[in-house]
Amino acid sequence: MADFDPVTKAVVPAAGLGTRFLPATKATPKEMLPIVDKPAIQYVVEEAASAGLLDVLMVTGKNKRSIEDHFDRAFELEEALEAKGDEHRLSQVREPASLATLHYVRQGEPKGLGHAVLCAKHHVGDHPFACLLGDDLIDHRDHLLRRMIEVRNTFGGSVIALMEVPKESVSLYGVATIEPTDEEDVVRVTDLVEKPPADEAPSNWAIIGRYVIDPTVFEVLEQTPPGRGGEIQLTDALRTLAARGPEEGGPVHGVLFRGRRYDTGDKLDYLRTVVKFAADRQDLAPEFVPWLREFLDEIS
Ligand code: UTP
């Protein structure tokens, strides 16, 4: 195996406007919407930490102060819980601040995911890094990020996560043109297109919110003009890298993900996520699941 620079840092872009979830996201970041009793972004930081990435840079923006507060200590609250002897809640309150070393950078204007990633340039430097979208959850039982880091360590370059979606949904995603490799779950990505119309999509393999990216992406992003929607698209920069050889920051590989993924920035997917997570919780399921069954009978 070639000796590639190890991946140690994670970047979590969380500066988007969250227009799909208005009005809830008018003053509250969508990444802070609770999935049962934890904000979505906490699951994302937990995922980075469990893949061994303990240096996490959040890209935040206007109205995102609550994210910083959530991952900070809360002395008054902690004192009150300590005084009550409520050890369980005390450890829950302390947990977010202990998961990883958190850093923050602000994206002055939400000029797209590519622009948000470019804001990480100074912190990341000349090393490969993982990028995890703050509203995209991967079930903790599916070790996608770890597998992507392994693939980067084997092939170098960048690695994206691909999920098969129905033809009629491809226009919501970046879509990849792919070629098989010797590994069943890994493909070579030869081209990428952002949100193509269904009849022009090169495949059904859509990009989801996990990336392991070569640092040459920064230089490419600096040269990438605004694409679809007037935003600087990460997909466009990765498309450039996909066409390059290893000496110039390429290639791009894809990990074909067949596990559980939840887009909590979408209302319907958010509702599904909350119900699924609640049904998986030992403390809630014994009451919640029978209630859900009864409720479904009632409305059917
Ligand atoms: P989305 O495509 O979900 O866009 O961004 P959005 O603006 O946040 O939400 P909608 O579509 O208006 O509802 C994907 C990820 O990229 C981040 C978002 O926070 C999200 O994690 N992002 C997007 C930024 O950090 N900055 C941007 O300028 C755009």
C-alpha cells in the first residue's frame, strides 16, 4: 500500500440557509433540530470521532451561535444538575464538549457548499480531510466514513460516498459516472454532474454528504466559478479532480453505500428519522412503538 498522508481532520459545513425547513430554520440552524433528544449535528460529530477524527472544524454562519453553545460547557446548568445529584443528565450535558476538539470558521455569505469547504483551507492546510454535511446522518451501525478513509489510504486522491436513488430523484443530487474496480464496493468516478434532469443523468448513483478530500481541492475551488444556482459547487471541483492523475490531486473514487442515511434537512426525511431513532431507543421504544401501531390503525 502506498504511504498516503493520514486523514485526521473533519470539516462540517453547517452554514446553509436551510430554506427547505422554513419557518423552523428562520432563527434556528437546521443542524440543531433535535432527532429525539440530540441535535442532528451531534450525531455527525460523534460519527467523525468514532472514525478517529478528533479535530473538527465547523463552518458556520449567521444564526448559528447555538451550535457553538451546544458544543461548549454550560457551567450554570451543570452546577444546577450537580446540586440535584442528577448524574445522568449531567453527563448528557457534558458529552458534546468532550467528543472532539471543535474549531469554528464563519462563512460570511452562504455562497455554496464548495465555498464553505474553501473556508476550511487555512485550518486544514496541506492534508487530506473528511467532510461531513451537518444535516446528513449515517446510521452509527454502518461504518461508511471508516471505509472511505481506508479507500483513501489505498488509492490516494479523493473519495465520495454514493447511494443508489430512484431515477425520478436524481435531479436532487450530484450524480456520478462510474467504472468498477477490483473491490466490490468501490468504483472509479470518471465524471460528476450536479442535479441533472432525470433523462440526462449518467447513472442512479447520487453523491451523499460524506467526503474524504485531497487538499488540492482548495486550489481547484479557488478557480471554480459559481455553478448551478449561482453557488460554488463542491461537485464541480471534484469533477475537475476526477479527470486528474495522482500527481495533480486525482483520482476520485466512490464507495457504494447500501446502508441507512437520513437527510434531516428535508421535512419528510426528518420525520422518518425521528420515528426510526425513537423506535430504536430502549428507553422509549416500549411505550412509543405500541402507541405508533395504535395510531397507524386509527388513521388507516
Ligand atoms: P444544502 O444543499 O442542504 O443547502 O447544503 P442549504 O442551503 O443548507 O439548505 P436548503 O436546501 O436551503 O434547505 C448542504 C450542506 O452544505 C452546507 C449546509 O449547511 C449543509 O450542511 N452549506 C450549504 C454551507 O455550509 N454553506 C452554503 O453556502 C451552502
